Amino acid sequence: MNNPIIALVGFEKDFQHIDFDACNFGDLQIVHFENGLRLVQEWTEQQLNVAAVVSNSEILSNGGLSLLETLKKRQMPSTPFFLVVRYFNANLRILALTAGVSDVFRVPVEKERLEKRLNFLVQHWTSLNREVKITSRPVYHIGFAKRLFDVFFAGLALILLFPLFLIVAISIWVESKGPVFYYSLRSGTGFKVFRFYKFRSMYVNADQKVKDLKHLNQYDLDQEKKEVRKPELQLCNSCVALGKCQYPVYADGAQWCEKDDLYINSQKSGSAFFKIANDPRVTRVGHFIRNTSIDELPQLWNVIKGDMSIVGNRPLPIYEAEKLTTDKYVLRFAAPAGITGLWQVEKRGRGEMSEEERLVLDNTYALKQSFWNDIRLILKTIPALFQKENV
């Protein structure tokens, strides 16, 4: 296919907010792709002449900045990249534009505005891309000393703790059949999304119980929220044929569909964090490895990969990170993501930590971060591991 095309990603056939076939895009041909993976696959195999990409995805979801980053890593030809979203604010817009998104449209989309914006960028993309080159500057650069310490410490710990890894893995599997390890997508330094590894401490069906336990959220006790969710996940038209969701948004032990209105609405209010005291979803082995922080040990592999550091602010599930884009809280993402940090040492185990206190401690660490301060926090972490608070 040599004709220039507009790649529409993640749009259902019955998408009501804009009729793309009625738009005037000149000689550009419209081609639908179920998801970003299919776009990349066909773009590569068929040598498609993609003039622009329009993705129906939230900014921090799989079809948003993650797809844009994938296109860059695959070294696909540079083209205008647009997002059609249902939820966004001024800070998310800045985040998207800084990452290289050409523009963000909120549904319902103004047909004339989309036409004018897309046609202009396609026609002038070569000159605009040459004259105004968008570069992403890392929010935080790990110094040589800190990186050397991270690799040495994590590598040595993985070797020495291998027998413990084996014992824990067998114990988890014996009590509750299923995967020993799991990962969730987390947002770390500069909102970078990566796979975050842990030992499984919950029963395999823990995600099905989240909706029944949200009223116990310790960060939400001072807010009264009424939430009604469907008892089972309802698949959209583009997902029914495959029998599974193609637009997943992951959190720690839970999954939503980014096209679920109830999920989108939940982002507009409520606490950013989710934690339950004496969580009934946790296994007996899970209680032990959580209380001793053994469940965190697989994150040593994240340190080796460079996703995290030994000391830093905890990386957050995407649905939590979406709520912390205001000037008051975004500073926490300027620090390295880490296994242990200031709030774990200062507050964990004392039972009285509000969401506000946790965020203040994250910002404080970001402002005062240094290699020697990290060493001090590591020395203070050891007694904090043996906590009394059962969370």
C-alpha cells in the first residue's frame, strides 16, 4: 500500500463522536487498526505510507504515550501523532505535547478543527519537523556513582538471596496455585511506564474483589464516595470477537478497560492511592512476605534493568499517576523511582499516614535527593522492614 494513509487506532466501528468518512482529508486514505500492536506490525510488514496517526486512547494508557514511545523505539518514520481522549486537563495536555504528541482532542471532537489541524500538519510536517524539533529531556539523570552502587548492590543481593527466592516461590505456589511472580505497569521517573515485578502475595482472583473493598480504602476514609460498577466486564464491539479486552489499564492487582466510562469517571474524584488494612485478598504467605518486605525483592531486577534505583520515590500504578499531574504534586516524578525511600522510612509502620503526608515526603525527597542522603536512607530502611502495621 503506497498511497498515504491516516492510521486510526482503537476506534470502534460505531464510534459516534466523529464521522471520519465525512471528513475532507484530500487524497489521504483512512485505514482502521484495532490497536497499536496491529499498527506497528502492518506498518513494518507492508511498508505502509502512514501520513498521520490518530489514536483513541487516554494519554497515559497503552494507545497514548506508550504507543508513541513504541513507534520511536521501532524507528518508524516520523508522522503527526494525535490523541482522541475523554478525560484530560491542562497538565496532561502539557505532558502529551512535551512527549511529542501533535495535538489532543477531547470528545466530542469538532470535525472542522480536526480536519484543519490534521491537514495542516501533514502538508507541512517535513518543514515543521526540521525547524522545530521536539526533544525529550530526561527529568532525572542517575549519576555514575548512584548507578554503579545500584547495579553492584542489586546484583550481589540477587546472588546471595537466590535460596530465599526459591523457598518463597515454592511456598507461594503450594498455598495458592498460580504464577509466583507478577508485574503491573507503573509510572516512574518523568512518568515513564515500565513493568514492575513482585512476588505474588494475593490469591489469583484478587482483582475481582477490588470493587467490593473500595469502601475500606484507608486513604479515602474521610471521603464518602458512591460507586456503582458492573458485576462483570462488558467488552466493547472491537473486543468481543477476540473474547478479551484490547485496551487494558493495569493497576496493582486490578485491571480496567480504558473505554469504560465508569473507570474514566473514577479518575475525576477520590484519593489517588488505594490501600486496605488487613486485606482479605492476601494469602498467609503473602502476609509474611509483605510484613518483611520480601515481596519487594524481585524489584532488584528492575534496578538491574535501569527502571528503578535502590532509593527513590515509589513508582505508581498508572491510574494513580494520572491524578498527580498538578504543580503541587508533580515534583515527585522528578526524582528517581526506587525500592525504598523517605516515606517508607519515616512513616511506614506507624499507622497514621495520610495521602497528603505521603506526597509531601515524596516531594521532600525529590528536593533533597543526593547519593549520601540515599546511603542514610538505606541504613534507616533495615529497622523499618519489620513493621507492625498490617497493610
